[in-house]
Amino acid sequence: MKKGSISAWLPIFVFLILFIGFGVITNDFYLMPAPVGFLIALVVAFFQNGKLSLNEKLSLAAKGAGNENIMIMCLVFLLAGAFSGSVSAAGGATSAVNFGLSILPTNVAVVGIFIIGCLISLSMGTSVGTVVALTPIAVGISDKAGIPMALCVGAVVCGAMFGDNLSMISDTTIAATRTQGCEMNDKFKENFKIVLPAAVITLGIFLALTFNTSYVVDGDLSYDIVRILPYALVLITALMGINVFIVLSLGTVFSICVGLFYGDFGVLDMFGVIGSGMEGMFEITIISIIVGAVFALIKENGGVDYVIAAIKSSVKSKKGAELGIGVISLATDVATANNTVAIVIAGPVVKEISEEFDISPKRSASLLDIFAAVGQGIIPYGAQVLTAASLAAISPIEVIPYLFYPMLMAISALCFIGFGKEKA
């Protein structure tokens, strides 16, 4: 194995300096569009390695951007957006939230919010969407039941991160499975057994802290099971191992049929509904393409060789390599404040490490996604915590002590790395 060169990673260092620096200066880590930062990183990469001509670098970048996994991932992103847009327009998101709230036991308020957050985020595949939907309800529970606001908001974020990490239509799941080359249902099964202990313990903690509190949810909680069925269809068919393109296409068609049946939109509007959902995935699609180009140049310049050599010199076992994957994923998310972007950046390097140390794709995909979610679920400048704190009118720092699930997820993953045996 070649030693490689750390200087090959200069484009990513430049991106992080710009992204973090701009975020610190403006106090808004989401003001600078990530695609702009990565485009600058690509320009930096073109100025490296004087042994290659500009045309050769362009050819390498184009091949990296057009890599089979990158292109498939981008197509899946767009299909996931189409499904998300159509099912939301058909009232699926609203019905799913109302259904969950309707069956909540009123004497275990915070536990119920956590469970509903898990189910909603698992169904919708969006942690931020879950936070937006449930935080106002959590605020109401806090006011009426006398439970600390930060605790209620923490339960929302914990539930949101559960589904963000596991959902079949989450962009993090799509990115993790495509970069590691495994099936979604295999990753789900591997991932679920790792995070289940964390979810159960989190539930127990919330129950112990808030047992026997009660509240009344105001407003209309009407729902229609038919509107929720597209989510069930996607989850069940994905777990059955059906190709993700078929899964998302079926879900989109079913959602459109539901929306047309109930008159939520007309025949002439359905393409706009699909298009609006796809637009929500444009940024991560563009980022994936540019990162693919940047990574191709980094790899050519010895960046991957450097990381693998560094890990091999530090660890001598598969478990050590798995821990290295977790550290890379967590560190990248802390730096970028976006777990999907972190997975897209770290994914190719993690793939190389997993192949070098004979780690299965489903295992590497799970660890990559889990540790990115750990970082995203805890950092006070991440979209999930920021959004929840903003809606509740409290400081993000107040919420952090109650983010039990991401913390326990890290502990659970470390235990599986240290004591668990991977099955083929």
C-alpha cells in the first residue's frame, strides 16, 4: 500500500475552512450553499498535481462525477423526492402525524412524543420534517403538563434521528447504501439491531423522567388510514428486498392515485406535485456529483492511500477499522453539520477501508450512517437541533442534555464494534 499524501485532501480542507469560517462569522451554518463550497474545492483540486494536464484532470473529474454509484444514488434521491412530494400533497404526512397523536396515551406524554417521532421520521424519511411537525405539539405538552421545555423538545429530536438513520427513503440511507454497495433491507437489518438497545433505553429514560404526566392535545386530529398506506407500502416492499427504483415508483404512483381520489390535486397538477418533491433533492444531488469529481482527483493524488495507510499503522484488526470508520463519519459530520453530506464525503474512503479490512458493505453502511447521525443529533448548530430550539424559543444548548438517543446510539455502536460478531 502506498503512503499517499495528506496534501491531496487540501480541497476538502478548503471547503471546511470556508464552510465553518463563514458559519462562525455569520452565526448561520446554513447561509453558505454547500454546492458553492464544493465547487471551490473542485477548483482547488484542479490546481494540484502538476504531473497531469488540465484535460487529464477534467477527464478524471468527469469519470468520478459520472461514477455508476454516484449516478444511481442521484436517481434514487430524485425518486425519493418524487415520493415525498406526492405523499405529502396527498395528505399522508398530516394523517401520519395525527394518527400517531390520536393513539398516544396521555399519561406518558414525552414517551409518546418520542415514539411518534420515531414512527413519523421512519415513514417520512426526514428528521427536519418530523421536528417541524412535532415541536409545536411538544411545546404545548410542556406548557400544559409542566414538563421542562428542553426535555419535550429533546424527545422530538431523539425520535426524529431514529427515523433519519433507519428510514428506507431517507437521503442518508440512500447515500450510505449506494456508497457502500449494499441493499437497503440488509443495511436496515444490520442497523436496526445496533440502534434498538439505544432506542429502548431512551424510551425508559423518558418514561422515568416524566411518568404519570398528562395533557390534552388541542386541534383537529382527523386522519385517514388510506392516506398513510403509501408509507406502509414503501416500508414493506423495501424490507422485502425489492429494487429501490420499483419501491419508490410504486409509492409515488400509489400516492398520486390517493391524492387524485380525494381531490387533493387535479390530473394537471400531479406532475407539478412530483416536480416540487424532486426539487427538494436538487441540492444533495448536485453535491453528490461535485463530490464525486473532487474525490476522483483526491484519490488520484494519493489521498485515499494516505488515509488507509494511517489507519493500518494505527489499527491491526477489523474492529479497529470499524472504529476508524465511525471516527471518520462522526468527524466529517461535526465539520459539515449535515449527515447526508458527511456520508457522501466519507463514503468512498469508508468503502476503501472496508474492502481493505474485509468489512461487509452492510456493516460499513450501518456504521457510516449511525455515526453521522450521532454527530448530527447532538451538535447545537445542526439543522435538527437548531430548528427544534427555534420553534420552541429556547437555546439549542438547553436541548443537548436531553438528547439521550444519539448519545446512546454511539455507545451501542461502540459496544457492537467491541463485543459483537458480524454475521455474513
